Amino acid sequence: MRVTAPPMRHPCFLGVDTATYDELIAANLSVPEIQAEINADSLAYLSEDGLVASTARERKEFCMGCFTGRYPEGIHEALTGRVREPEKVKA
């Protein structure tokens, strides 16, 4: 299986309705664990660089917070602080 985006490891506060780490399989399982969970022969995600390269825009024009955990300035601590981060977001 090939996924046309990087794995979403962090909640999105700007449009995608994922408010907690518990809702995100990639925040809690590694790629091999996800592959086993969905019974796929193989599993690979598009890289962050690959995602940006597939557009005619620069990285700075995108919010990559759900992929990187680094949100644009202006996201108030009240939003990011209300979500319990797992002990370790798996790579």
C-alpha cells in the first residue's frame, strides 16, 4: 500500500477533525506495526519533501503541523496544550 501523504502523527487544529493523538494510528504505531495492523503486504508514505515537491509552492506556504508537530505561529498554547502527547510518537 502506498499513501499519498506523510503519516499524520500529530493532531490538526486547522481543518482536519483530529483533536487527539489517540485518533491517529501513526502517532501510536510504527510503520511496520501499522502494516501488520492493516494486513498489508507493504506500506510506505509520501515524504514531507515529496508532498511539497508535488506542488508548485514553497514549504513555507503549507501548515505541516499534523506531520511534524511544528505548527505555524499563531496557534495558541490553549489549543496545543490541551492535547496529551503520547510518551513517544513513533517514527
